Amino acid sequence: MTTTPTVTDNTTAEHPHGVWEEPGPARRLQLLRSAKSVAIIGMSDKPSRASYFVATYLASDSSYQLYFVNPRLVGKTVFGQPGYGSLADLPEAPDVVVAFRKPADLPDLAKEAAEVGAKTLWVQLGIHSDEAMQVATDLGLNAVQNRCIKIEHGRFHGNLHLGGFDTGVISAKRQIVDR
């Protein structure tokens, strides 16, 4: 049995691009596949930080052009890439802006992302701001929250095993089970 998705028009004068809704897996995959560049906001050069871990994965397992944004990284390099103080300092508009920032900072970050011409605001796992998601949507951005871009990329590209996650891939190869 197949189902046809229901399309609802949820636009209003207040929300010309509609009320924000969490994108489903197919839409998240589409966002990741169409992206060529990713800016990581709140990037750290400390290997113990989540942003560094995500950047390590994206640098080695994706073809994205990565930009690292944190005023503390200006004049430094991470993975051979320069650090930038803001999105406005980047040499191009990133397709995806990944946020490692506190929820209170996200509405302004959504505005900044729209101003530079970004297409998607992606807020990392464990960070919620419905206000920022609606601001991003109202400004014409795609918006994702509470999703790790590393996990989502790995999920769709068969790499979750690199992070210790079960990919759920079924194989004809016999597994060896320790007893």
C-alpha cells in the first residue's frame, strides 16, 4: 500500500513561508545531498568538543567545502582551513549553517544566515529553539533542529558504524558471534 503525502498550505500573513515543521528523513537527505558547503558556527579547535568531532567526520567522509566560524579561531587554522569571525566573513554563502550555539543565540543566527544567502539552518542534537526555526522559515531558509549533521549524513551514507551506531544494514555475510 502506498500513501500520498498530504500537502497543507500553512502560510499566513505572519508566516509567509508557512509554520515551521520538522523535515522528515527524505527532506533531510535532500538537504544534505544538495549542499556543497557547510559552515560550522561555534567550531572549536579542541578535539574534545562535539563541533570538532563533527568537523573531523565531515572533513574525512564528505565532499563538503567546510568553513569554521568562531571569533576565537580568526588567524588560526583547523584541518588546514582558516577560521572566520562571522558568516559575513566567509568567501561564499554556505549552503548549510550548522549551529553549535545556545538556544538564545539562534534567532539572530537565523537572521545572519539569511542575510548572507545560506539555504539551511541546521541546529545540532540537543539544541531546541522553535523561535529560531520559525524565524528561519519566515526568512525562506530550510530549518532543522535537534539533529546531528554527522549522524544524519552517516545514516544516509552507510557510515553510522564509524560512530558506534548500528546501521541496520542487512548483509548475506555470516556474522561471527563471540560466545
